[in-house]
Amino acid sequence: MSSVLVRKEGGAAWLTLNRPEAGNAVNPAMACELAEAARDVAADPAIRCVVLTGAGRLFCVGGDVATMAAAGQEAGPFLRDLADTLHGAIVTLTDMAKPLVVLVNGPAAGAGLSLGIMGDVVLAVRSAHFTAAYTGVGLSPDGGMSWLLPRLVGLRRAQAVILTNQRIGAEEAERIGMVTRTVDDADLIPEAQAVVARLIASPTAALGAARRLLIDGATATLPDHLDREAQSIARAGAHAEAREGIAAFVERRKPDFQGA
């Protein structure tokens, strides 16, 4: 059975981490399948929004520690290969010109925390909680955690989460900005479907440009970033979606971005 399920419907691609018996722990096969699935949905012009979630009661417990133990003295090279493959999937999902929605359907730890917070919209069930976990097994973070988490919650909070393995509950995760919103466990899919429907109906090219600017802005100087914004809005203005949006505004009607 595939360790990453891919379902495409109505302009959305749903990616599901599918090792529920192992807490959706990331092993080499899952990392490879996630990277392949990410490339597929990112390149598919029919897909306007991508959703990532987990099967079962856990979102993702992080790397598969059993496979790390089995690597023995080769744990270093094994972890480098595993991280590189997972990072390839993350770069694809964060760079693609379409929005990413993450549904944290249960506890997330280690690389699961990294995957859980990387969406443009992150919905977490109230039973979820987040733990960095790396230092508990003598490791340092991967999956972009040490880059993204401080940008979401600030350096001091990120230090507490990563260095002391502070567990963050779903409600606190929303309060400090780790997730967009918490929802009742039973409401996760209906709430997600509403978000996805809204994003699918939005101008995908403009959303893609906006998410790229938000990421680039974290490390750019203001003058450089202003130039990037000017280039980006000019490209957006030449796109059919912008022509449709502007025409709809002038004509006082709802824009049809999917048909643009």
C-alpha cells in the first residue's frame, strides 16, 4: 500500500500521509512518495489547491526512529539522505504557484511539526498538539522547522519549543500563530472543504505570486523586496486572471477566475 495517498477532485489535490500503524512516521519510502506526489500536483495545471493531512488519529510523529536505529553506524548518511528527500518535497510544496492547506488531524512531532506548520492555511483539530522532539533522541531539527518556526512565533518561543521540547496544545498553537485556526475534530473535513472551495475559486496565479513574496520577504531588504513586488504585480496584471478580476470589478459582478 502506498505510504502517501493522492486524490484529485474538483481542482484540489489531497495528499494523505498513510502509515497510520506507525503514526505516519517518515521513512525513506514515504519521503520519496511525498516528493513524487508533490512534483506531480505542483505541475498539474488542473490543480488549483493542494491539501496535506494524515491518516488515522495522528498527523505525523516525525522520522521513523526504528529505521534510524537499524542504520546503526550508518545513521549519519542515512539521515542525510532522508532529510534531503523530505526537503525536496517541502521545497516543491512551498515553492509551487498554488496554495497549500495543511490539516493537522492529530498530534504532530519532529518532522511532523515541520510539515504541520508549513501551509498557507493550517487547520488543527482541538485534540492535536505539537512537539519538536528532536533533542529527546539526540538530534537537531530538519524539515525547515528552525527556519519557519521562529518566523511564525518569534525566536524566544521557538527556542522553548525546540530546545526544551515544550509541548504546544492546539489552542495555544492558534494563539501564538503556529496554526491558522483550531476546529472541533468532527468538523475538520467540512471546514477544510470550505477553505479549499474558496481557494479554488480564487486567482491561483495571484495567490502563487503572493505566497512567493511572503517567503522571500523574510530575508530581503525593503528596497529589494519593493522591486520584487513591482515585478510581481506587473506579471500578475498581464495574466488572464487579473483581466477577469478587473473587468468583474468594473462590471459589478463576481469574477470567474477558474474560467480565466
